[in-house]
Amino acid sequence: MATFSAITPSTVHVPPSFSYSQAVRMGDLIFVAGQVAENAKGELVGKDDIRAQTVQVFENLRLVLEAAGSGLDLVGKVTVLTTSLAHRLAIHEVRSEVFGPSGHYPASTLAVITSLAKPEFLVEIDAIALARAAAG
């Protein structure tokens, strides 16, 4: 029987008034909710700085994936939402730094949208990854 579990680590910020999980594990797949540039205290990282925001987003993805028993090296798909096409190069550079060492780049969708949940957010990224095989 397939397992289903919700993951909400304390290492990333979850607004108390929202009803969602940072990630859900279904069998061997991990579905990570869109991550934004907030630290664990809910403070914006990188106001008006797309590179700093993208670095924080990937750090949040890493933290959630690790809490779920996965990692950035097991990501198969990302969806990137950004508020300006001008941000594409910086996002791509950070993405290359994050995934380059693993030797693979996940499938990716990029969409430019008019706004994210807060006007100061410039990028949001979600991910689908495999769970790490249990040792033994």
C-alpha cells in the first residue's frame, strides 16, 4: 500500500493562517510546495535582489527535501514562477550552481506572472523529487 505523509519542517517558515504542507510524500515521490525567499523567521531575504531571493528559495527547497528524506540531487522537476522575464538569467545561474554538482538538471517550467503571494516576492519554485532509498 502506498504511503502518504505531510512534511512541515520547523526549518522553513509557514504562515500560521495558511493550511498547506511544505511537502507531501506519496510512496517514493516528494511534492514540495512553492518556496519563496523567506527565512525560518518569516523575514524576506533579498529585497529587490533576484539572485539573493533565488538562493534563499533553493535553500528552502533543500531544507524541505532533506526533512522529507530526499535532496536536491533527486529532484526530477521544478516549476519556476517569476514576476519578470528580466529575472530569467539570474534564476538560471543560481539553478545551474545548485544542480550542476549533481550531474543532472531537472525538467523545468518557467512562467512569468503578474504577482506572487506578496508583492516583494520575485520568484517562487516548487519541486518533485524521489525519496532517498533507505539504507540497509
